[in-house]
Amino acid sequence: MQIILGITGGIAAYKSAELARLLANQGHRVRCILTEAGARFITPLTLTSLTGEPCFGANPDQGEWRANPSIEHIELARWADLVAVVPATANILGKTANGLATDLLSTVLLATRAPVLWAPAMNTGMWEHPAVQANIARLRAFGHAVVEPGEGTLACGEEGSGKLAEVVAIAEAIQMHGTPKLRSLRGRRVLITSGPTREDLDPVRTLTNRSTGAMGIELARAFRDVGAQVQLVLGGDLPAPWGVETLRVRSAQQMLEACEARWADSDGLVAAAAVADQRPEALAPEKVKKGDGPETLVLVRTPDILARLSAARRADQWVLGFAAESEKHLEQAAAKLVKKGLDAVLVNDVQDGRAFGAQANTLTPVTAQGPHPPLGPLAKDQLARAVVQWWAHRLEARESGR
């Protein structure tokens, strides 16, 4: 993605350097535009060094400079796939909301047809002022996106709202708003399950598995980025992705109840969770002490969430299952596809611990037509995007009758 990063005058400008580095490391091309006030907090040399791209706008040694004043703002406006202003002061918000262009950044903001994203940062009183809120509302009406500021201790020492959002959250918002939307998934309501479930043995011990939930979280991001309305039912401890409605659960029964409450309003299900197949027959109210003799643990089956939801689906709903198999993974996936009435199964070969944690992974789609070419090995964020593209193509083919 080609990103214009506008940096205005506020103490949070130093965080823009971290954002520029993060975006560049993710493979994006980032060109920064400094306002005159922004150049008092951070220098063009810093931003150019972090991005490998030229920095435009104000220079503390030269004032505002322009390589080609007659067309530079148009060229930058056309170059950008997305324009992000981080931090966004009350001044730049007011200028753009009212169509004013007094420097390079405000001119580019008026000239661009790319998505525009704002990450405001200012004193609580300024942020809550009716004029600022009216300008925010007007920018939203233009189709611009806003990453709301957080709460905390501000540079002035006050406590309240107005603190720049976390850099990682801003980067996720940029990815979401700058990614091209897919016709077959845009606006579709997608329910995703992710993470392990935990079945308590006593107040201390649990029965679980080695899943972290990383793959399901990346799938939630990938579906979100192409325009789907994602609801994530998440087990485990990983942080939820930005911009995704997330419900935390612990046990298989809790996950089932959360999914059943949302399934009727969904267009599709991506069942990536690693649900524990068994739970203890009885939950000990106190920690179980060591005994001298053999110890017995009686297990009973947990509900089959995927089978229950698939059996209850309407004709216009679709269901993607996942499988982690240590042997005969294609045969096992084909059997799961038929037994549970799924549209596709994406199967991992987890022999020797493959696929767990942060390592790269490979998924092989299996449908009624048989196995498809494997997706991967890829890092999980890239693999999730590959899965979404593969499924979107199949949905388009289904809708066109091919």
C-alpha cells in the first residue's frame, strides 16, 4: 500500500516515527508530510531514514519547501492509496472539515480521492469542545475514518480523553481502511471462532490444547479488511484485533451459546477454534490434592459446535471448518466435510508440532470436489489473506453459477 502519513504539531508526533517504521516494516511505502508545527517535534531526516522515502512539507532549516510547487500536492494526492494524519490536531481537523488549504498537507487532503484516516490527539477540553466534535462529525460525513483517542495521562498532566490511540491500533486501522474491498464479502456478516477452549478440572487446573488462537485472529483481521462485518468468539489469552466485535469465552459450552445467539444473523461461519473435545464429568469445588494411589479422571464429550451450527444453517449460509490432523490429514478432512455438512475444510498437518504458535503454516482446502492446491507455507497473517481470497473467489463463482 502507498501511504501518505501527515504529521502535525503535537507532542504525540514522536509516535508517528514509530508508526512510520512499523508500516514500512510491514512492506508499505510511506511518504511523510510535515506541517510547520510538526517539524518542531520531529525532523524530515528521521522520517526519511525510517521509511526510505522522501519527506515533504516543512523543513526546520528552510521553512516549507516544495520540489515542484505547481503540481506536488496533486502528485502526492494521486500517489496515495490512503492518507493518514497522525497526530491530528484540532487545527488540521478544522481546516479540512471546512475546506481550507494553507499548506501542503491540507492541500493534499482536499485533492486526494484516497481514503482518509484521522488519529486525533489533544487536550481533553479541546477534544470535547463542540466545535471539534462538529468537525469530526463533518469529516465522517465525508467518508473519512477516525481512530478515537484513548484515555490516560496527557502531556499537560491532566487525566482524560484525547490521548493518541496505540500505534498498533492505528496501523490496523490503516490496513483495514486501505485494503480493497471484495464484492462477495463486503458487508457480509461473518462469525469466526478462534482460540482454545478451557475445561476446568478444579479451581486451579484446566483441560485444554496447544492452540493459541493466532490463526483465527488473523482470519478475523483478513475478513475485516476486505469489508466483512466480523464477530469473533475468542478463547485463550491473545489480544483481540482492532475494529472487530469480540466476545471472550472460556469453555466449549460458552462458545456454543455465544455462537448460537449470533448464528441466525450471520451470512457465514469460519470455525477456526480449537475446541476441547472432552471435559471433566465433574468439576471439583476445591483444588484436588495428590493421592497415594492411582488417580482416575472421568471425561465426557463437549458439544460439537461446528456440527450444531451447520445443522441449523439456512440455505443461504455457508460454513468453513478447520481441522488439525497428525495423520492422513486429507482423508480426515474429507470425512469431516461430509459428516458435518460443510462447504469446505481447511486442514493443517500438525505432525511434529507444526502449525502451532507463531510459526508459518500451510492449509489445504478440501471441498466436495476434492483437495485444492495448498495455501502456504506462509506467515499466519499472509495465510489468512490467502484463505479469504480463495473463499471470496469461490463465493463469486457460486453466485455467478459457474
